[in-house]
Amino acid sequence: MDKGHRTWKFIGIALLVVIVGASLFIFLNYVGVLIAALAMAYISYPIARFLVRGDTRPGWRFLLASFASVLLIIIPLLLSLFYALDYSLKWLIQNLPAIESGRFIADLKTTLTALGLGVLSERIASEVGKLIGSFATRLSTAVLNPTWVIGLFVKIVLFFIAAFYFVYEGPQFKRFIDTHVTKRDQFLKEILYSFNKICYSLFVSHFFTSIIVTAIAAIGFWIILRPTLIFLGILSILIFVVAFLPVIGPWLLYVPLALWQIALVPGGYTRGLAIFVFGVLFLTLIPDLYIRPKLVARGSEIHPLLFIIGFFGGEVLFGLKGVILGPLLLGLAQGIVMLYVRKRHILKELIEHF
């Protein structure tokens, strides 16, 4: 009897491990989408709360408000993203002959030599040529392989559904914690509140940083390029999209724009150099090293240095999703330490209870 009991116990544990492992495997395939949906939920929730005038109790009213708030954010973002991709593809197709013939690289090398870079000119031009060639190859492969469309559609649908449920059920989860977490679990409750505060500050500050970067970019491009209002609007949409996407950032726009001015526009090397310097200083360094950390620190008390380390170190460890996970993990670590320092009596009571 005892042997049979141990056998069934072993089978039960093995089955539990298989189920948990399979669940984690499924979850990890979409963790990036879920993180993005969580970010969208934190941005959309204030709109839903405003629509129902603070009444977030479960029901059709809050359900429709949650649905509408997510749509109000996601639809313009997706339309801007697809429009930006369409415009980028058209620009690449128009300039593809110059890129494939080598004229782009030759003109870039000549311009860099004229700027006094000397032997570095050939090296820089060669590396830029390799990057452009690799990008064009990947792009053509993606366009010719239609299966990516199905995967993208699934991720967009999952992104929308997850964002909706995060908005709708978020207040219910908070009420559940307030109601069911006992005093012995008060330390866990404080950690969950700290997690919520960090996430809200992290995601909302990222959204407002993207808006600030877009405004700065529009002013800078207007001064340097003097474009038409339509072209300036297109550039502003593109810069917001790439600034909102983690890791990708504004450099994806201002670097090709600067190279295009330097290599393909007659007499445009001065404007190209100005765009590059302006982009590095005002669209990358200042936002990432000052504006974003300051906004996050104001809402969550994360030290700006911890945010910067998490932002760059997280990407090295976890890839694209690491720019969210890195600051979040370091912020939670700081929050746990500060909770212990400020409210260690709660932890002592918890230990004494056991």
C-alpha cells in the first residue's frame, strides 16, 4: 500500500512538472507580446477610468469603457506603424538602384573623406554598406515568405485581447488583494503594490518620453531640413513609432535620414551631419539618460542610475524584452530593500507568525 502510494505520488509530481513546463513554454513564446500588452493597459487604464468616472466595478459599463480605451490607443498606433513601414518600403525601393550599384557607398565615402575622416571613411562606408545589404536581404526574405503575416496577425490579436483583459480585470485583482491578503502576508501585499507602482511609472513615462522626443524631433527637423508640413508630419509619426518601440529607438530614423542627405542629396552633407549630431544628442542621449529616468523616478522612486543600468543591461541579458524586464527587476529589488528598511516590522511579524 505504501509502495503504491509513493508510485502515485511520483506520477502526480511528474505530471505537475510536465504541465508547468509546457505552460511556461507556451507563455515564453508570447512573453514579449504580454509585456507590450501590459504596457498598453497601464496607458489605457486612465482613459477607461475617466470614461466611467472612477466606477471600475465589473459590469457592461466598465467592460465597454475598457474596450474603447484600448482601441483609442492601439488603432492609431497600429495605423501609424503600418503607414511608417509602407513609407519606409517605398523609400527603400526608390533608392535601391543607387544602393545596389554601389553609388550610395561611393558617395558616402567621398563625403566622409571631405569631412576629414581620412582612412576611417572607407571603413565606415563599408560597414554601412554591409548593414544596408543585410537589412535589404532580410526585408526581401520577409516579403517573399508570407507565413510571417499569419504570425504577426496572431500577435496583434493576442496583444489587443491581453491589453483589454489587463485593463478590465486590473481593478478586480487589486480589490482581491485588498480583501483576501491577511496580515501575515502584508509584506507580499506591499511588494505587489510596489510592482504596480513601478509598472505604471515605467510604462507611462515611456509613453510621455516618446511624445517629448517627437516634439523635439519635429522642431529639429523643421530647423535643419525646412520640409513641407506633410513631410514633417510623416517624420513626426515615424519618430513617435520608433521612439515608442523599445531598443529600436529614434536612431532607426535619424541615422538613415542623415546618410541619405550625406550620400544621395547634392550638397546635403552639412544637413546630414547636423541631423546625425542632433539625433545623437537630443533624440538618444538626453532622453535615455535624463528625461526617461527622471520621469520614472518621479512616479516610482527608482533611482535614475538603476533605471539606466536596467535599461541597457536588461537588453543584453533578455533581448528586446529586457529593456522592460531590466528596469522592472532592479526597481523591484530596490523596492524590496526599501520595504525592509521602512517596514521591517511587518517582515518580523511574519517570521514570528511561523
